[in-house]
Amino acid sequence: AQTVTQSQPEMSVQEAETVTLSCTYDTSESDYYLFWYKQPPSRQMILVIRQEAYKQQNATENRFSVNFQKAAKSFSLKISDSQLGDAAMYFCAYRRDSNSGYALNFGKGTSLLVTP
Amino acid sequence: NAGVMQNPRHLVRRRGQEARLRCSPMKGHSHVYWYRQLPEEGLKFMVYLQKENIIDESGMPKERFSAEFPKEGPSILRIQQVVRGDSAAYFCASSPPKVAGSLTYNEQFFGPGTRLTVL
């Protein structure tokens, strides 16, 4: 079974600064997907960024980027120029690569506080 | 194109009652996933369904829980004889069928969740 670990229950960042959220995972698969989801107080799950394991290049979406270290099984999220609206729970997730579609396996989350 | 819809958004039940949670996937989506989020926890996979078929129910408790996705109508997650430990947020996600030969990842789109409170 795949496990996803987020070792930071809470993080704090000042507005306009940069913060990095960590995530490690355990798998014996070679092909898989990794994700970061944001869950604001509304509880809606919002996909922030996705990384395919076969791609060496780190994914980037505007102010959000990842540092994917496949050998170390590490997948951290960097948020640049933090904004008040970035405050939320952030979940790292893993999914096997499958033609049938497979469930997402989530970490326990990191609560991000953004201070003015 | 409306997103994934779940109803009710909030559901209160007394111990021993039944809870029925509904999920209408996005138009054209034939895959449905149910997840449960306990307080202070991440989402945990429960069951994966395609139209009229349960594909993977490895995360579903063996007793009292069942799920269906009929040919017509929404997917239903049913919890019989609820207990206080069933209090949680239940999320549904849907994805389109994967096109044979396509490398496009079939993203899961989440609904807003149903918060179940058992008194």
C-alpha cells in the first residue's frame, strides 16, 4: 500500500514571502501521479498542481511549483509571493497510473496560515 | 457544464438511523469515487464505481456501508444504523472515461462534500 506523509501539521508565512510544504511518499510503483490539493474553509477540494512521475521536469503553475525528487520519494510544494487567499489546508496526494482510474491516497495535510 | 453536485450539504441523523448521500457527477463522467474526511484528517478513499459496477471497494467498511451508481440517476452512498463515529465530511469525485491510447490524465473533480453529523 502507498503511504503519503506530511510532516508539518502547521506552517506560517508572511504575505509576499515564499513557503515550502513538504511531502514524502512510499511506493514500489514506477509510474504514478502526485498532486497538491488546497482545501479552504469552504471545504471544497481544489487541485493546485500535478506531477507525472515519468516527467523529470518539475511542474509549475503560476506562483506554485514543486520539487519532485523521485529517488528520494519527495514532493514538496513551493508557494511564491504568498497571498492571504492562499491560507488553507494543503494535502499531498498519490495516485497509481492505471487505465482504469485509481483512487487518490492523501496525506494528513498541512494548515497554512498567511499573515499580513 | 455544472460541476460535481452533492446533496444534502449537511445531514443530521440520530444513532441508528440511515443516511443517504447523493452525488451527481459532471456531465459525461462515468467514474465516481467516494472519500471520507474525519476531523483533522486527510481524505480516505472508500469506493470507486463506474456505471452499474463497483470497481474497488477496498476502503469501504464491511458492514453498514454500501454504494451504488445506477445507469440512471446519481450515485448513492448509504450508511445504515449510523453511529457517532460516522460523523465526517463525505466527498464525491468524478472523472471522465479514459480514452484508449490517450495520455491525458483523467482528473478527478470534487464535489463540495456532505457533512454528516450523528447525534
